Amino acid sequence: MRVPEALVPLALRATRANRAFVSPELARERIAERSLRPQSFHPPRRLTRPVTITAARHDGWPVYTVAPKGPAPRGAVVYTHGGAWVNEIVLPHWRLVEQIAAESGTTVIVPIYPLVPFGTAREVVGTVADIALRAGDRYGVVRLAGDSASGQIALSTALELRDRHELRLPRTVLIAPGLDLSWSNPQIPQVQPDDPWLAVPGGRVFSEHWRGDLPVSDQRVSPLAADLAGLGPLSVYIGTRDILSPDVRLLVERARAAGVDVDLHVGDGLVHVYPLLPTRAGQLAREQIVADLRD
């Protein structure tokens, strides 16, 4: 069922989607709740696309492989899910993964990485890089994709692969990525009143747990702080009603200045991670993401 765009902000406010973000105390409550009662991360039983799903382990992590049925898949995509580094993968993520695999003819690798308070950027970025290298060895070419918090993971991993393995990826797709975990962009307060989903107070709490022993300026934490030269092409999706949009504009400006090819998609009046939502704009964005990741 498709939802009218105008109803999305109203629904988010009515359901208090931003509850864990509006205060440090509520963010800490969310972390405590998730550590005590972890969410399910399993793929849905009912698949909507012609794909197969298999499971394996990598350094103790569950890792799912979603492959299209029919002709041999071309290349692979490592997709890390968003959720403020504290929430598990949910159905809209799985539906996008299915669509990418089925319509792009590409294998999608979905690592279930450890969340805060147990997982940190140091461990997760390094392990996702290892998973991407193995996928490249097996499937010939690998791309990265991620949304929100995992947009940070995806871009930090692309930087890790560039620096430690001299690997320039053919495409990295970032959906409303977290880019600077200091939350210090002076334009964020201007966007905040229009954002029904995210807020700085809780975001800072999640970020502090996530960075672990790394400084907030480390590129494994805040990829916006990195030298971006030498990265492969980026596709970036952002709504204007998203407090992450000011940092996205900085990323695009700095990446292009460094010679990186950036394909920017701005959803005017749209909210955080709008490509994952059951709206007309979300549908069009998902179709473009499939095209971005097609070999």
C-alpha cells in the first residue's frame, strides 16, 4: 500500500518516532532496552521477489546472502542496515535488499553487525571491510550500500578499503548517511524543527557509544572528516526534512572538490531515509538505487 507523502511527517509525529532522540535519558533507555531484549534480525518468511537467502557466519556475525534466481548473479553488494547503531534490521531494509538482488541481478550480502553498547565503529568498519574483500574475491566486483547510521559504516568502509587495500569501489550508495558524529554543523538547528524523526540530544548519546575508544574525528566514526580523494563514485539520497542534510551537502561539496563523482538525489520536503518508505518518492528512489547497483 502506497502512503501519501504528506501523511508521513504526521504519522511520524503521532507515533513519536523520534522518542529515543529527543533527550539523552531516553536514548540511554533505548540502549538499555535493546541490550536486555535484542530485536530479531531474521529475514521475512514471505519473500516478495524471486531470490534465495542463505546464512553463514563471519567472525561470529550472522551474514545473510540474498541472491537472485535465474541467471548467475553479477557482482555483489554489501548492504549494512541503519537504526542509530542500536536498532536491528527491519522489514523495509529486507524489502530493499530483495529488490536490489532481484532487479539488479546482483548478490547482496547482509552482515548483522553488533550494536551498541556491544559493537563499536573500530570493530564493525574493519570487519565489514573484510566481508567486502571476500565478496569481491568470490563475485568479481563489490559495491557498498547503507542507510542512516549504516551510511556512515558504508562510507567509512569505502575509506578503509581505499587506504588499507588500495581498492577503489565502483559505487557506494548512501541513503541519508550519518557523516559527522560530533553533530556540530551550525545549520542543523535550522532543519531540526522540520525533522519528525531525528534529533541531536539522543543522536549524540548513540554516537558516543558507537565511537568507543576512537576520537570523533576518526574517519571510521565521522567519514566527513576524511580526505575523500581517491574514492569511487558515490550515490547519495537525502530529504530536506532531515537534520543530516547539512552534512550531506558538505560531503557532496568536498567530494566533488576532491575529484569524486557524486550523484546526489534530494527529496524536497521529504524525511529521513525516504527511499525506504512506502511512498511514490520512495518507490522512484528504490528504482534508481537498483540502477545504481546494477553491474
